[in-house]
Amino acid sequence: MSGILHFIVVALDDQRFALPLAAVDRVVRAVYVTSLPEAPSIVLGIVSVHGQIIPVLNLWERCGIRAHEIELEHQMVIARTARQTIAFVVDSSEVIACTADKLIPVDQIASGVESRKVVSHSQEMIPVYELDTLLSVDDELVLSGAIDAHQAVVEAS
């Protein structure tokens, strides 16, 4: 018998993708994002959650979707990568459960495609993304410097 897997499926416009639920700390209403001028373009800015500074990634840009203003009806997903906690804004989210046999490597669907997985759920094939691939190592270094500079300005005021 196959084990049960849990994913959070998020929507950005008409695109949907899944993340392993174990990587997600929480989903909250979108809040004001403080800009971080020296951050990589993938970063919308930062938020403070219980005193922890968390970068907010721009998944609209990463997915090639036109830029959005953050609206009250948006949600903010706070999740963990192997190296840090991140947040990103989505239109909506839902948690799904499926059996392990519903997680399919992409190369079984189409040859020559970068090896990822999709989850088959309710007649839909939803790509599964690993959060660790959202920021390059260079982006992380620039982001870390931008956050440090921001904190130095805040502490000096």
C-alpha cells in the first residue's frame, strides 16, 4: 500500500503548483511588504514575523506572470528552504493529500524535460517545486547583504 503525501497547491493567476506541505510553516493573509532596494529582483521585500526578518519572493516574476500589486485577498505562504525561511504571495492555496503513486516524475510524461515531479490530482497534473531552487546562491548572498544593511539602518535609527 502506498503512503499518503500532503502538498499545498498554490495559485498564481491561472497557474497552479504544489509544494511539499512539510516545508510550509503557515499561510496567512498578505501583509505590507517593506521594500529592500539592494535585494535581487526576485525579492519583493521583507516582512517581520515575530521579530524574524523574512524575505518575500516574487513568484509572479519567477513564473513569468505580469507583476501584481499585493491585495488584501492575497495570501502569504511562509515556508522553509534548507538554508532559510522565505515567504511568497499567492492568489489562493489549498492542501491536498494523495497516495505516493500519484507523484509522477516528469520524464515519465515527456522525454527531454528537466527531471521534476508532478502530482496527479482530480484530473489535473500539478507541477511540484522544491523551494531550494527558487533562489540561486548568488541571489542568496546579495539578499543576505541587503537584509544586513537594512537591519543596520533600523538599529541606527
